Amino acid sequence: MAIVGAAETTELGTIADLTPVELHLDAARNALADAGLTAADIDGVACAGVSPIEISFGLGITPTWVDGTMVGGSSFMLHVRHAVAALEAGMATCVLITHGESGRSRVGGMPVGRRSPLIEQFEWPFGVAGPPTMFTLPALAWMDRYGITEQQLASVAVAQRQWASMNPRAAKRDPITVDDVLDSPMVAWPFRRLMCCLVTDGGGALVLTTVDRAGDTAGKPVHVLGTGEAVETPLVSQMADLTSSRAFRLAGRRALAEAGITTADVDHLMAYDAFVHTPCYALEALGFTDPGEAPAFIAEGHTGPHGRLPMNTNGGGLSYTHTGMYGMFALQESVRQVRGTAPAQVDGVHISVAHGVGGMFAASGTIVLGDEPASS
């Protein structure tokens, strides 16, 4: 299966005049134009945050396959996986996956979000107040076990900003240092402001179809080589191991095995960076580094420009954009890198991995993309 259309909303950042549904529709129209298709070509629709019924109606589509899976920021990785299965089974011939959030402007009555009853009963009473405080529990346990320093954590934000400085669409482009990160205001120990993701408006969309049909589209096809998904727990306090995500390991292992590759074959990685520790967890869970070694790996420059594993080359959720559910933007950058059209293009990207997290290590999805179809 192949991605033949990929595009983000016309604007990113602060978009005070569009509702979430309108952001979905803007991204959808841009992705369809990229593929050289129209809404009439679509018979499958998937989205999160709003109903696929609303998106279908807004585009004038009457789909015969829909997916409204919602597991947070990695929902779109799961949508790609489900779309591939639907296309393989003949349940759809051309699938549109959309995303749009008014994360910053809160236009159109966008809900703040309601946690599960388990979180309300067993975590909120102890003082947590959203991701910056809920993510501290695993981060501190991980730092304690492996002796990870604040300076190493800060280096993650510095590496992301290096990539963002080359991307005209990035929200934050000015260079920063480790000292800048450590001097930024404390949010929740150990996270300072520059260790936390942006809050923006925007969205994106993808169009998938079969390899046979991909040649009839305008967009350069990017082939889906492997997919994986997993969920672990709605309660971050109940992770099997606070220092490693079981969902990350299962989703990543499945995707790489399905693609028939190892980490040595990966030219480019998009590892969801809601906070500085999440891409580190991904590097370790996917097997790019040993446990506890990812922060040093990043601090040594291996994921930055000219590094041996270019990662989060759009600037990531820390510097590019983060609407609340970031996974779509990771997928967009993987597509651009494989196509050779990214603002900060890496030479020789044949295989890219996009890895996402949903909630506080609650869910995960991993997609392996390549410039050639999978060998039979």
C-alpha cells in the first residue's frame, strides 16, 4: 500500500478563524490536491478528535469504510495501519486520513478533554494536572535508574531546535543552548518550559491507496512497509515498568518485523517528542540504543544534522508544531523525507520510521515507510 497524498493545513501556529472540523477539511483538500484526486475518489475516511461522519459530510463523501479510533497522539499511526488492512481486504480502494486541532486558539468549542474515570479516581486526587505533571513520574524513575542528567535532557530540545532552524514552517527557529533550556521557567520537575511541547493550531491529512492504483495519482508514492500498534494502560502510574514503554516495544517490534528490517536499515526517524524524554524512550524501545543510553546518544549529536540517525527533522513537537495530537505531523515529515521534499532534507532517505505515543505512554503506533514497495 502507498501514501499518494500528504499535506498539512495551509497555516500552522495560531489559526483563530477555523474550527477543528474546518482544519480537518483544509488539510484534506490540500492532501487530495497533492495526490491529484478529488473527494469523489475517496471511499474510506479515518480521523480522531471529531467524527468521520462530520468530515465525510463536509467533503461530500459517502464512504463505505470509516475509522474513528481515538487513542491520543498516535491515533494516526493506527489509522494508517487500519487503512492498509482495509485496502488489502478490498474494503476500500482509496482512504483519506485527516487531523485538525485548535489546540491554541480553542475555536469552535473544542473540549479541554476528559480523562478516564480511572484517572479521575486514582491519579487526579494526588495533584496531577495534565501531561506536564503526569509525565514526570516515569521520567524521574528513568533518570534515577540510569543516572540521566538534566543537561542530557536539555540536549534533546537543543537538537530539535537545530532542525527547526532550517524549517521555515517551524514555530520556533532561534538557536538555543543547554543553558537556555535549563534557564527557562520550571513547569513541573524535571521539566522546564523548553523541555515541553508547543501548543498550536493546525492539522494534516494523508491519502492511501493500493500500489496498483498509485501510478494513476499525481503524488509521488511512499510505500507502507510495516505497521504496529499497542496499548498498555490508561494510568501512567500503572505502567509495567516506568522506565520503558511496553506499548512502544510491541508496536515498534511488530512494524520493523513486518517490514523485514532492523534498526540498521533505518535512514530517518520521527519519534514523537511531546516532552524531551519521549523520543528517548522511543530510541531505547525500538532498539536504536540500549536502555538509559538515548539521552547521551542525542547529546553526542547522533540525531542532529550530520548525525548517523537524523531524528525529528521538522523540529518536532518541541519546536515545529504541536496541536495536542502530534502523530500526524511525524507522519508528514516521514513522507517528505522519503519523497526528498523536506525543508531540512537528509541525503539518501530510503526508509523512515514514524513512531507515536498516545496519552501518557498509554498507546503507541509505529509506521515504516519506504521509497520502494515491499519485496514479495
